Amino acid sequence: MGRSHRPHRRGGRRDESSPESGERVLVLPGDQVAGAGWKPGRGTYRVGDRIFASVLGLYQPRPPLAQVVPLNGRYIPKEGDEVIGTVVDVQGTFWLLNIGAPRWAPLHMTGTPWSIEIGETQNYLRVGDAVLVRVESLEATGRIGVTMLGDGLGKLEGGTIITVSPAKIPRVIGRGASMIQTITRLTGARVAVGRNGRIWIDGTPEAIQRVAESLRLIDDEGHRPGLTERVESYLAATASSADLLMRSAPRSLVDAAPEREGPEPDGPGPDEL
């Protein structure tokens, strides 16, 4: 394993004997993050009774798991994920979706709320259309099954799509959906967040721009503390008089599931179109 057996010695490193402190610490691949009594979570691996980081990221222990949240990362589908896909091909009974994963995902016509006859798929979704779907199955062959059946799922009309690192999506959503609710409340935009790092925004041009800038801030500085305060400060500084009079904002379409735990699977990165 070479150098990965030896933790890097850098100024400001915390005492490795006390990982339960909960402090967010930036670590490099090969840094030791925990010792005996801990289990390797995502972004880590075990050598003997010691656990090391396998990615560049923030060490965030969740007893008994020692885990590292990557600062950047590819999207690896998991069952139950809500993702935003774009149609790349239309067949007689299904559409092929690009969801930013290593393979395209077929959406069968029976996985939609529409009553479709064979050969009529082109009348419902065309190449370039965006949809919010849920990952329903992952087969040993690599096939990714998705469905449009479920609350909040469906075709995304209008709006625009912004892409951030999939690793930053938990920060975009926030604990209990606090971050995304703050953004929609202070902008009035409608937002759908995909676990694959794609975020659909609809609203006035000003609202879309402010949401996009907030997302860029999260993508660039999601590893730093005080992120919520910085996003709120930006939105307050850019608020118009119409925003200040706004009483309520449209509901955001968001998968507010907690951040997933467990080791990251190995494999190639996504082939983005």
C-alpha cells in the first residue's frame, strides 16, 4: 500500500486518538482518521486496526462509522435516489435517459403515469426533455431501472438545469432540507434537486440567477463552516423590494433524505454527454 499506510503530518492536524470529537477536518487520501473500535464508512478503508481516508474530503465521524465526505465525486446510482435525467433516445416502448451515471437508464412507458400505446412514446417525451425520476433497481448487468411513478416525479417543464458535484448535494439540501428551503423561500423559485448533482430551477430570470449563484457558493465552499450564513447573507444582499414583500414561496421539489452512509463503490466516473 506504500505511503497510504502512513498518515500525512501537516500543521493543524487534530489528535488522531480522538476521532469522536466531530470536528470537520480536511484529509488527504492515505491520512489515518480512526483507530480500533471504529468501522470504515464511505471514503475510508481499513488496514489492521486503523482506518484511512481513500479520498480528498472532510472527515465526519458518525459512530461507529468513520467516514470521509469527498469534496468532489462521481455519481454512483443507489436504489431510491431521485435524479434528474435528460432524454437521449426514444424507442417504441421506452426512453433512454442520461442521469450522469456510468450507463444510460431506460425509462419504460409502464413506469409513467400516462396511458401510452406502443410507438407513441415520441408524443410524450422527446430528445432533450428533462425528467425527475427515481432509481428503482440496479441489476448485476449494470442496467439502471428508473420510474416516474411517485409523488413529485415527472417531466420538468421550462426552467434551467445547474450541475454541481454530486458530493455536494447533501449540503445543497441541508439538514432536514433547511438549506434548500432557505433558498426557495428567499428567491421564490421552484427547485428540484437530483442526487446525481443536477438541480432544476424555475422562476423569474432574477430568481434563477440568485439560486444559481447560491449553488455555486455551496459547490465552491461546501467544505467550510458557516455556509448557511454566507448563503443567507448573499440572498439578503441581492433581494429586491418584491422579494421582501413575498409572503410565501412555491414548494421545492426535493429529495430530503439524509446523507447516505457506507463505503463508496469502486468504478469509473460518469460519462457526461
